Amino acid sequence: MTTSSQPSAGRTGPRLDAARLGKRVTVALYFALVVHVVGAGFVSVVPQVFWPERSASPSDLRADGPAGCRVALVALQAELMEQTARDTAAESPRAPHAWLEGWDARYRSLASPCGDVAGYSLLARLRYAVEEHLSRFEAEVAPRASESRRALEAEGH
């Protein structure tokens, strides 16, 4: 057997080198694309998983200015009042105001674009007043309402 350091028949030296170079460039471009996709995914997903209140910030509010903030804050205030009404009308309150956690996250996400709007800080004061109201309602009013309902039902029989 003879071994030859010469390229096989039909292939010349420069042609073989060009093919190898093309493969290397293709692999390098593919590697760069994969690194870019993985990096972009990492940068985008990790903050959403570990810091959802920051990543939930509506980017279009900056462009809309005070008008966009007003709409977002009015929606939050309406949600706060509607959920408070539902909690006070319920026979037995749910877990101690579990919905406030989600509301707080949406409220905090508006800090950057809307923090300087006067209604933003007033909404925080309203939120804590609502939480205090719900705590007092659960402690004092809800038991009396249940007791009076049971007494009225007992008289009806």
C-alpha cells in the first residue's frame, strides 16, 4: 500500500482548501446564530421569570405620555374597587386578599412610566386603605353577617 500526500484525483489543492474554508465559515455563522438566539432568549425570559413586575412594564405608555398613564391607572383603580366589592359581598372571603399580589405587580410595573403622575401615589394610598378595610371587614363584619344570615334562615323553618 502506498500512501500519498497528494489530493485524490479530480481534486486540486486550492479547490480543497476553498471547500474547507467554506465549511468553516458556515459552521462559524451557524454557531454565531445559535449563540445570538440563545442569548436573546436568556435576556428576555429570565427577567420575566424572576422579576415579573419589572418586565411587565408597558413600553407604549412612555410614547402615550400622561394620557396612556391615565388610562392604565384608571383601569387599575376600577379593578381595585370591583374586586373589593366582590370580596365584601362574598359569603366567605378567599385567601387573605390573594388578588392584591397580582394587582401590586401591575401597579409597580407602572412606576417607571407613570410614577410622576399625581394619581399614581394616590392610587397606592387607596390600595392600602382597601386592604385595611378588607381586613376589618373579615374580622368584624363578615362573622356578624354570617351569624345574622344563619339566624334569619333558622327563623324561616
